[in-house]
Amino acid sequence: MRKSWSQLFFKSMHNLLALLRPSTSTCLICGRNDHRTVSALPSLCSECRESIPWISRIHCPICGRPERCGDCGRRHAAAFICNRSAVQYNDTIRQWLALYKYRGHEGLEPLLGELLLTAYSGLLQEFSQRSKLFRIDAVVHVPVSTERLHERGFNQAERLAAYIAKQSGLLHFDILRRARHSQKQSFKTRGERLRDSRELFVSNVPAILKMMDRLFGGDVSAMPARLNSGESVRFLLVDDIYTTGSTVNACARAVREGVNWAGFQMHIEIYTITLARS
Ligand SMILES: [Zn+2]
Ligand SMILES: [Zn+2]
């Protein structure tokens, strides 16, 4: 069942506190022992816990950056409503993500998932205050190329999206494909990233048809009244890092195009959550 922001907030706080509580087991990150309290969940020592660079104040309402933002003003029409990130992408978070993504440290998944969940519960709270009808219909994720999937064995964005969906009672769908393997984003200039991202993502129309069937029973005429009344269908798009926003923007565009190609003419809103804002 879909959870309200307050249910989710308390659940997420409870999970996070349990996760961050020092325990008699070794710290998930540094391996140090901390003997103060006992927790059944994987935990962090006080030093690692205090090193989390939370984003507590948002400056840019679009990308969720904690400082002044030039990127969002330059983007003419964003295909997504906004991005909210849990933490800043500093050396600590870079290391944690590297342990998870490249060294296969799967034990970090609940920790990263809980960090991301705070971004989602914050977004839900923010938009529920604007409209009581606000609800997310489905969770989707940024895909990686088949090549990278073989290399790494998993897609971190997909895993994190599955975590969020499970914790918040939402349905999660795999509807996007990465059209070709791209050179690592970090080696490119800003202009190259923007140009390249445009054609990088395509939607999988059969997967979209299946998704619409799960969500609305497939038949447009059978769709709930809220769709006929013109209310938006809202997607939550998940990725690990937000840099320029060109990746999530290209994915959001592919979701819109895919839903239209599949024959559904409806108003779509896409909200993005990312673990870290670089
Ligand atoms: Zn530690
Ligand atoms: Zn911005």
C-alpha cells in the first residue's frame, strides 16, 4: 500500500536511526568496532555517521542544489519537475558509492537506500503541502548500458529504485533502455554531456504497455476518473548522482515519448530523486 509522507517520514527516520546507531558489530564503512549499543541492522560508527553531508537546505527549487545554481536557468524546458538529492557528492559519498558500485559491497545497499529514502520523503512532504491529491504512481530508474551491466553485474539506480518502491509501497517498472555505451560522463565537457544525453535513452514500448496495464488496467476508458479529469500521472525517476541534470532530463523525455508512442495521451509529471548532488 502506498504510504503517506508522514508514515514514510517516521518509517524512514526509524530505519535510518537503527541503521546509523553504533552497534557491537563492525562499522559498515571503516570496519571499526563501536561497543555502545546493539542493533540487528548493519551500522555505522559515530565518525562515519557524522561524516554524512546531508543537504538540509535547498537553494535551487528545480535541481535541489544547496547553493546558487546556473544550470537550471540555462535549461530552457526541463522534461522533469524537480530533483531532490539526499546528500552532497563529496569525497565521503564518492567512496561509499565506489565501494557499492565497483567493489560489489552489497551490504551498503540498505544504507544508501535509506539515505535516498529521506530525499523521497522530503519530496513527498514538500508536494503534499502544495496539493492534498499529490501521489506518485510509479517508480522508474535510469538504465545503464548492457556493457556496463555485464562489467558491474547490477545497475545501482535500479537497485535503489527497487528499495524505494518496496519501502514506500509503490510499483517499480523497468521501461528505459540506454541506446549505446557512452564514454564516462566525468571525462566530458558540459556541452558534450548535454548533446550526448539527448539520444542516449529510449523507452521500451512493450514494457510501457505492461506498466500501463498494471497501473490502470490498460484500457484508457477504464482509467480512474482522476486521469479523465486531467490530473497528471506522476513518475518518480531514480538515479545515484545528479550532476548537470542532462541524464535525468533525457530519461524524463524518453518516458514522456514512450507513453505517448504507446498510445496514451495524458499529462505526465516526472520527479527525480538522486542519492547525491554533485
Ligand atoms: Zn566507521
Ligand atoms: Zn538548479
